[in-house]
Amino acid sequence: MMKFSAYLWLVLFFLAGFVSNAQEKVTVKGIVRNEAGIPVELVNITVLGFSGTTSDFNGKYLIEIPANKSYAFVFSHLEYKNDTVWVKGKPGEIVRLDKRMERGALMLKGVTIEDQYERANSISRIPTKTIKVIPSAAQGIESLLIGQLGVAKGGGELSSQYSVRGGNFDENLVYVNDIEVYRPFLVRSGQQEGLSFTNPDMVSSVLFSAGGFEAKYGDKMSSVLDIKYRKPNEFAGTVSASLLGGSAHIEGSSDNHRFTHITGFRYKTSKYMLNSLDTKGEYNPSFYDFQTYLTYDVNTNFELSFLANIAQNKYTFVPETLETAFGTWNEALNLKIYFDGHEMDKFSSVTGAVSGNYHPSKNRSFKFIASGYQTQEVETYDIQGQYFINELDKDMGSDSFGDSLMNIGIGTFLNHARNYLNARIFNLSHKALIANEDESNILMWGVSYKHEIVSDEINEWQMLDSSGYSLPYSDTAVNLYRTLVSNNAIESDRLTAYIQDAHNFILDSSEINLTIGIRAHYWTLNKQFITSPRINLAYKPNWERDILLRIAAGYYYQPPFYKELRDLDGNIHTDVKAQKSFHIVAGSDLNFLLWGRPFKFIAEAYYKKL
């Protein structure tokens, strides 16, 4: 009993000390908005003589200051006027300090909302606040790209794929927190695709380039999408639901803001949309996704972070009928198919990454990343279809106009598949950035080692019977119309490296940005070593208008991945070399004010040689 009492008093002593220490501080929090009442992100809130923070995606901020002492809170942003507010509070008090920022009457020459480095290097920062209100069946961040220069929708309405200047989706590079994103290999259509990797509830910034991008990005030929997840500074959460699914997320940080967390869960089903397709039946797609991003500041110079994603995509389909009309006015035909059987697909993937970022000063950063990706994919179906081709009545004066007059064809097909694929990808990488004091010279480099293990087992065949005859016809055997049987496994390593140097200098009162870099890649499977030199030049004349002229050129290689190695017969060709393209992108970028609002006008000319 004595030991228990002593232990209880010890606990109460420490709790009392903790509470006492907490009550000696004042918590100041609020929301920063503009004149229209819209939350403003990335506003610097500096507490003179103490510390500071920035507003988050929703304009919110939180900071603690010592009690019983007045501190000056300075609110600053490149687009708005600076303002200072003095705050003093009692121990344990929570002070609500909302701020409305006033837009600057004059735009300082050379000062824009975006980073000048991004503007000069053919990469655009895309606002993310509208992602929730853009109508899209894909429900992904990719819907923001449609309408950007050279970007078109690809893969159908249900797909998150996009095409950039004539390239296919596999030519687009996607990063989330410096980690390359992969998609399922066996997906054949948008209705199987499910959720894209990126969770819109967790996004902080989106950068996109439709060509002429820097050497630090590779190895794809068309575009790069660079996404960063945010580090919250207070507790928050969202919940949304619709007939197409739902999502929820929660975020927060510790009292001292050294630990932050943001976690999201998504569910999607497209069954109600699929019911409108020509092929009628029972559609049951279900797609789940769980992601979490954790950060911890070990000290002021070193940060640890962890990113995890677990995705489960299931697609079940029991077809019943398909009816469609085709042909010409002189030969109007109708096709009707009655189905038996079903299709069951499952795509499961796990992504994990641990990174350490050491920044001894504001102009130096050294990042180390270890990541892994694993996917297990199953595609199975046994579907029989009995089809009838009928001639339609094309006499507009007939009572049976549009109805079937006679049957001109009948047959049966049977499709079978048992396809399995497993892939594991491990990556170790290092990235660094060193800049001088005024950031007029920025040197970047990076190296990466990737180990890939892919195995698949394919068993597909199709039987086609037309009017009692199996095709191809034989009077001694029943032959299959198409067969594909293979069992493959490959294991390989990739080594990549890049270095680039960006210079900013003044020439005759005009500003010039020059970025030169080179990227190298070696793959042990095809023994190919490639180098990709690239250059970006931007010229900002000393004119009254804020205009920037730029040109970018370089070689862009895309080494093959597993899908490009396998031919239509299921054979693996390890001697396939990288695709090669040469880019030239020339354009102008004009920022101007109209009706008191900032506008941007971009014009580009693009040349690509394959």
C-alpha cells in the first residue's frame, strides 16, 4: 500500500508539472482569408522574437506563445499586403485570431504567386481547391489536368488516364512525395481500373509539365505529375459520400508540431454508371484504398517521414445480354448476344516508403528514400455468348420500321482466362539540393537503385463456332480460334542518376534563368546504357508587363517495363531497347491583372521527334 501511494504521488507530481507547464502558454489559432472570404494557403505568420508558422490548405494556423507577454504577429504573403497584430494572453488561454488579407495595390516587379524557378522551367503549379467540385467519374487528382496545354482525356470516361500531346498514358510519369507511382498491369478497361493512387484529401501541391521537363524527372517521354502530401498543423477531418462511393480523412499534429499525421480512406463503386452500358448484366465493382502519411522532426535539421498505401480493387461482372445496331442505310443490321458465365478480377497492391530529409540550412537539403511496391493481380473469366445477326426493316413507311425482318447469321463463342501476375519493386534513392545565399545558383543531383521481380502465368483461349462449324474449320478436330499460354519470370536491376545546375542572373536589367542537366540510366536486363541531356532557358525582359519567354530542349528516353517486353503470344523479349524522343518547347508566360483579379496567359509551340 505504501509503494502504491508513493507511486500515485509521483504520478500526480509529474502531471501537475505538465499541467503547470501547459498553462504557462497561450494558444493562438485562426483562419486567414482574403477579401472575398476565401481561405489563403501558405501565409507566413511570424511571431517576432519567438517563432512562426504558415497557414494550411484551409487557411488555418495554430501557434503557442508564452503567457503574460505581448508578441507581434506578422502576416505576410507575396500576393497580399503585410499586416501586424499584437497578441497577449493569460496562462492556458486560447486566443482566436482570424485575419483578412488585403490584396496588394501594386504587384512588385518580378514577384508572382508562383515560384519563379517553376515558371522558368516549363512546370506549372495547379490549384487543388477545386478538385472536390469537378464532376468526374474517376474521382482523382488527374481530372485537374484536363484542359492543361496538350492534355486530353484518355481511357474512357471511367478511367483516370490522360494523354499528353499524342502520347499514351504509360508515357506519363507520376510522383507522390518523390516516390514513383505504379498502376496495375492486367487492367484492360476503365471499368476495371478503380481508384488512382493519389488521395485528393491529402494533397498539398500539384506540379505538372507537359514536355521539356528537367533532368531530375525521368524516365518517361510525355509528361510529369509531381504531387506532394501536406503536413497539417492542427486537428481536422472530412467525410463525404455519394452514389459513387465515399471518403474520409483525419489529420493532426502534436502540441509541439514535431509529429504530424494525415490518413485517408476511400471507397468507390461505379455499378450505377455501368448499368447504362450496352452490355446488360450484374456489375459489382468495389474499390478500396487506405493511405497514411506520417512525419516526425527529430531535430530542427532532420525529418523522418513514412508513406503507406493499401489498395484493393475487385471487379465482378455477370453479363446477360448485348444488343446494338450497325451497318449502313442500305444494309441495316442488328446484333443481339445472350451471355452465360461471369468475370472476376482482383488487383491488390501495397506501397510503403520511409525517407529521411537532412537540411543543415535553408539552402541545403539531403534526402534518402527507401520504398517498396507489391502487386498481386488475378484476372479470371468464363463467358459464353450466343449471337444472332438480323436484317432490319429500313422502309420508313412500314409499320415494322426498325424491326428484324430475317436472321442472317447465328453462332456461339466461349472466352476463357486464368491470368495471374505478381510484381515486387524495391527502390533506394538519394536526392540533394545546394543553393547559394540568394538562390541565384541551385545545384541538384540524385542517384537511384531499383530491383524488380515480376512473374506471370497466362492461360487464355477462345472458341468460335459459326453455324455449327468451329473456326478454324477442320473435319477431324475441334480447334480453338485463339490460344495464349505462357509462364514467365524476370528479375533485374536499374541504376539511374542525374545532375542539373540552375543559374539566375541579370543581363542589361533583364533576368535570365538557365538550367542545364543530364540524366543517365542503365538496365541489367537489356544491357542498355542511355544518357539524356536537357536544357531550359528563360528570359524575363525588363518590361512594364510581367512576361517571361522560355525554350526547353532535350532527349527523353523511356526504357521498357514488363508490359513492353511481352508480345501478343506471351513471349518475353529481353533485347527491347528504350524508346527515344527529342523535345523542343518554346513559349511565353504572361501574368496580368484584370478586373482586380490575377490572370495568366500561356502560349506554347511544341515539337517532338520519335
